[in-house]
Amino acid sequence: MKFEKISGDCNRDDCPGIYSTDQGTVVVQGALLTDTTGLTPSPREAAVEIPTHLIEEAARALGR
């Protein structure tokens, strides 16, 4: 799978980011949440947190 960063504004490897893929999907990178009270991810899922403005930037980058 190939990734293209469409949103995110830092230069560190651990910062939030949103990527489009060559599979027609979007991947979100962010801080893994350890307190997921009220949210129940399945065993193959993880919850991450990213700033709202990155979602807005990603939507604009995708033409939405």
C-alpha cells in the first residue's frame, strides 16, 4: 500500500496525520488512546486522536 500525506503540519514521525492510499482509502495516524471509556474497538481496531482541523484540511485536499 502506498501512502500520500494529505493533512498534518509537523515534522516529527509521531505527529497526527491523514493519508490517502492507492487503494482508494484514507488512513489516520495519531496518538493511541488508552482510555476508551464509552468506545469499544474490536480486537483488530485501535482508537486514535487527531485534531479536528486536520479532518477539515483532509476534506479540502480530497475535494469535499
